[in-house]
Amino acid sequence: MDALYREYSGKIFDFLYKYSSGNPEIAMDLMQDTFLNFFRKYSDTDIDQEQAIRLLYTIARNRSINYSRKFSTVKESGNSEMQEFQEQKLSFVRKAELKDLEERLLVCLDELEEDEK
């Protein structure tokens, strides 16, 4: 598990940094929370590295979405600024989901033989 952290903490940090408005402190907190959650749930299980990586990215994506929802909650109002803010919030969540999907696709493509690609 330590090797997994050493190898992937930077990648998970970069993934989260992109979706935390470029805030390194938030990205670091989310990254640490991601690994803490992963180690608590899966430290006693026998999972291979590929499955562990998928789980880490899924946890990271969910943490970033939860963070966005928690700290972006604003009461509804009829003004255009509020509507624009809500659209940006949804865009942030959608970007996180699309990035997660892209990462999963790349992992799947790497698993294919060259003639299957």
C-alpha cells in the first residue's frame, strides 16, 4: 500500500488540482482524504493494482464532487449572476465526471492488445 501511495499520490493530486480551481491546498486535502478513505476500506482486502487505481480515481472524483457541492451551495435567486454561478458549478461537476471517464477509458485501452485497439 505504501508503494501505491508513493507512485500515485502525485497523479491523484494533479487530477484533483485540475478540479479544485487550481487551489493546491484543497487538492492536497482531497488527495489525502482520498488515500485515507481508500486505506480504511481496502487495506485488508486483496485487490490488484489496476483495481486499486480505478478505486482511487473513483474516490478522488467523488471527493471533488462532494467538495464542490458542499462549498458551492448557494440559495436560489432569480438574478442572472446566481444562474451563471449554478451553471459553472454544474460545469465543474461535469468536468470531474468526464475526466474520470477519460481516465477509466485510458486504463481499459492500456489493457487491450495492440491488434484489439
